[in-house]
Amino acid sequence: MLRLCYSTLDCCFRRGGGDGLLWHTELKPHAFGEFSIAVAQANYSLEDQSQVFTSPSATYIGVYDGHGGPETSRFINRHLFSHLHKFVTEQGGLSADVIKKAFSATEEEFYNLVKLSMHINPQIASVGSCCLLGAISNNVLYIANLGDSRVVLGRRGNESKRSPVVAERLSTDHNVADENVRREVEARHPDDSQIVVYTRGVWRIKGIIQVSRSIGDVYLKRPDFFRDPAFRKYGNPIPLKHPVMTAEPSIITRELGPEDLFLIFASDGLWEQLSDEAAVDIVCKYPRAGIAKRLVRTAIQKAAKKREMRYADIKKIDKGIRRHFHDDITVVVIFLDHHKGSSHGRFKQTTVSCTTAPADIFSLNSEEAEAEKSMLRSVG
């Protein structure tokens, strides 16, 4: 009983010194190695959602960075993988076409939800989410994305290279901060000279949004929504003749080789603070266990330094207010162990499981803290 008491007190003190808006898993197995995941909450409601599905033959990774609210990212978290599994089963395996169908089905299902709930909650028409999906099967990697979440590969460099491991970006950032993306959007709307404008210090589509592709954001994809009286009462709609956003993902396919060491999937909360190369360098230098948490903490430290603060100061700032210092941050690190019997292949994936980050870190940690207090009271 005393051991239990000491253990619980120790846990309480460690949490007291930790970050109450940070959640992570140290290390878990997947079919081709191990993975680590971590999430830091900054918004009042956590808008980042994420999950990793593992089976003996496949691994799926999802990072969904919501905007305007958490509804769309939570919806994707509940539906994308099930659509993917359905189409994989029907068509006998993974393919770019299967992934496109899963994205399309998720977008259409969310649109139907918006139509049904518009008159109760018109705000839902303006909620959306970036969507980054990774899928590994038969030694082939598929990356599909909408928005500006990003996946970076750490691969062994050539002997002639100064760095033993190089960073290779595998996804496309659909953000009009990038000149190529601005040109792409402008090319789709030659009759609209104000399709992309510079406002509040950044480029935005119609002065509203930075990302050009997403799930949701129905009011920027379906011009008929501006004729709906419920939505017109809700906000200050801009009449559209044509959709200004799309849910068509960019997809790349890559056969994995022995030089491919690990993948970093992350929302833009990480990439706003760390370069691709800096993130890869951290994964190379430190132990695997808790590596996603290390990346998140490093990003927050960088954000703190920009404001001439310490991480210890930011940890004291409550959700919502903390968004003024950094965004929600999600990181998933997928290690690729190609050689059977390697020292890192000690976990063998023999079952089907899905690791899903909490929908709200603050609430989770508050509930755990209350449970620990209750245990201490009962022990006392």
C-alpha cells in the first residue's frame, strides 16, 4: 500500500513539473518497425487530431489539422480509416485510386453532415481540416495530403554527402504562402483578380484562408451555401461563382528501400518552428523512445525563445491564450526497420490495433489528475 502511495505521489509530482497540455506515447510497434506520437494543445479546443493503425501487413498514419473549430478533424479521425479499409477490401489492396476514393467519401459524408445540421449549427459550414495520410503495405509507401501538414523522410545519404542522414520532403504544402500554390489557385480563377490577396501579414484565398485544399470548408466549396438564409445570418458571406478550395489530394507513391530510415508526420505547428533538416537531425541524435515528444518540446522551446521566454513560462499559460505563442502541434515518427532480427525489431506486430491521440489533451490530463487525487484520498 505504501509503495502504491509513493508511486502515485511521484506521478503527481512529475505531472506537476510537466506540461499539462502535452500528451505522448513513448514507443509502439507497427508492421515495419516502431513509432512514437506526441501532441501539444494550444487552442481552447484541440483542433489537431491524429491516429496510427497497425496490422501485420499494413500501417496507416493520419494527421488532421483543423481550422475554425475541431469538428472536421474529429470527423476525419472517425471516418477516413474506415473508408480506406472498405475500399482496400473491395479492390484487393492499396492504390492511389483507393486513397482518392477514401478522401472523396470522407469529404462527401462531412458535406452531408453539414447539410443536416446547418439550421442548428450554421458555423459548421465554415469549419475545415488539413488531412495528411500515410499508408505502408508490401514495402510501398503512399502519401496523400490536403493542406500544409507535412511528411519528411530521413534517409541515409551518399558517402560523399557531409550529412549521414538527409531530409527529403515527401508531401506538398497546399498553402498560398508558396508562390507556386498561389499561381495554381490564380490559374484556376483567371476571371477573379482578387482570388488571392495579401492581408494581415500573409497571403489568403479571398482574404480568408491560407490553405488551398482541405476536407470541409463547405462555404468555400459550395456556392449555393451563400443562398442559405441560416448561413447568411451566421456570418458575412462572400458570394462565390465557383469553388475556391478543393478536396483533391496530392498523392505520391514510393517503394521503400534500405536507405529509408524513418518518417516524420507533423502538423504545421511543428514546421512553423523547425526546418525539415532540424527535425531529421533531432531524430538521428536521440533515443527512439519519446522522440515525438522531444520534437514537440523543441518546437515549443523555439516558440518561447522568439518571445524571449522559457518553455517553463509557456507551460503555465492556459489553453486558448497559449495559441498566441504556438499552434497545436502533432508529431508522429515512424521508424522503418528493414532487416529482420535487427536490434530495433524486438517488437513484432501480430495484432490489429489503432492508437488515437486524445480529442482534448487538457481534459484528459485534468481527468487523470482528479483520478490520482481520489486515489491519494482513498489511500490516506
